[in-house]
Amino acid sequence: MQFIRSARNLVVGAVLVTGLAASATAQDLKFFTIGTGGTAYTYYPVGGVIANAISKPPGSRPCEEGGSCGVEGLIASAVSSRGSVDNINAIVSGLRNSGFAQSDVAYWAYTGTGTMDGQPPAENLRTIAALFEEHIHLVALADSGIDSVKDLAGKRVSLDEPGSGTYVDAGLILEANGLSVDDVTAEALKGNAASEALRNGKIDAFFVVAGYPTGSLVELASAEDIKLVPISGEGADQLTSEFGFFAQSSIPEGTYEGVPATETVAVGAQWFTSAEEDPELIYEITKALWNDNSRKLLDVGHAKGKTITAETALSGIGVPLHDGAKRFYEEAGLIK
């Protein structure tokens, strides 16, 4: 009987130890979401690369042994979304821990100005890092006869979904060229749906704001003769002078098959979170983003990855840094 009691005690003890270990593991585990954009565009794949870089699930091999160099116990995930406005709303409401957004949309949301005039300022919005430059693509078929923004008058044009930064910028571009949303037949298609609609003659053109090359357009250009309509001249001059977040730029020849270099405008893609997020966690996430292992992942993970650098992490920021991110940049000597 004594032996049976002892054995029973050993089993109970083992179960308790196992339960405590599992409980400790569960307590150590942290989840962190990154709102991105449509799966056919740039935010989503870049978000996946960054989520992988900052994650380090329990049981991962040590960084120095070729394992993960992310934040201990962190599992980050890239979440598909409707884009910039949607991501900011999700951060402010606590639905997501972080998200990508265009610099212009984020500044207007933070200050309650511009296109967000009349809405409560998103005062808790904070920056983790500036990531890469996004170019406005205005896409049409090569034989469409659409050679300028003004040629969109009376045409069927997808402005992307409400809640996206593309939708906001498309409206501003139309206005800068003497048009309004009412002057076109507006559709709200995203990604591959917009490409398919163009191929099938259901729309005449569509806007995309994304880092080039963007996957859906690479596929479209390989299947159809397309053009990128220039966003240039007086309209671009007015846009960049009125809104400091826009810069005149160009998409190089060869980015998309058969498409020559095209003048357009660009904005910055940045990574945001809430002031309510733990400063220590955001510090560790920012530190993980810029370690050497993450550099390797960014360089091979996406065509835009090489342009995501610590040296440009503070470029064009109009929303205050999160305290945790600020601490890292101060320690790294990037903030004097």
C-alpha cells in the first residue's frame, strides 16, 4: 500500500509540475498583430517578413546558433486588412496591436485634420518606424486612350475600398487635377479583383498605392498590355505643394513588363502602434526589427525589403514615436 501511495504521489507530482510548466509557458507567450493590407499588394508580404523577424516562439533555437533573433516568447502575425485607415482605426480601438499606414493618413488621423477633419484626433497613435516609399500607380490598358488623370472623366475607375489609404489619395489626386469622385463612375475593388475587372472590361482604370513592384501588377503586366498613367504636371505640383507628405517621384522602366518609366507621386509607408502598448515590449520589437538577422530576412523577403533601413527609420515621421521605440533609437544614436 505504501508503494502504491508513493507511486500515486509521484504521478500527481509529475502532473502538477507539467501543469506548472505549461502555465509558465502560457504566461511567457505573447501575441502581437500587425495590420497590413490586401494580400495582392506590398503591405501584406512585408508584414509577414517583419512578423517573422520579430517573433521568437518558446522552444526556438538561440539566435547565436542560427535560430530566431526576435523577442523572447513573442508570436507576431501579419493580418490582412483594408489598409491604412482601417489599420489606424483598429489600433485606436484596441482591435490590433499595430499596423502599417501611409504617412499622410496617419498624420491626419493623429491631428484630426486634412481628410480626417471633424473626427476626434487619434491622440494615442504612435510610430515604431518609417519603412519604405509607396508610389501611386494609376493603371489602365495600353490601348485605353487614358493618358492623364484628366482623361478619367466619365470613366469607370476603381478607387480601392473605403478605409484604405489608396481611396483617400485617389480622391486628392482627382481634385488636384480638376475632377472629383462624382466625375467618374467609382468602384471599390482591391488587388486581384481590380486587375480582373480591368482585363474583363468592367473598369477602365484603377488606383493602387503600394511599394513597387507589387505582385498583382506584375501578374497583370505579364498577361495584358498595360500602362501606368502619369501623375505629373500641374496636378502633381499642386498636390505636393498643398500636402507635404507627397513627393514627386517615378516608377522605373522594367518594373512591370513592357511598361516604360512613369512619373508619379509617392508617400511613406510607416509602422504604428498605440501609446498603451507596453514600452518594454515595443523597445524589444524595435530592437529586433533592426538586428543583423532581420536585415538578412528583409533583404531576401521582398523587393522592398532592402529599402527598409534603420538609417531611414525616422524619415518623414509626423506622429510621435512610441516611448519604447524612442528609447531604442536614442540608444542606437539615431536620435541626438
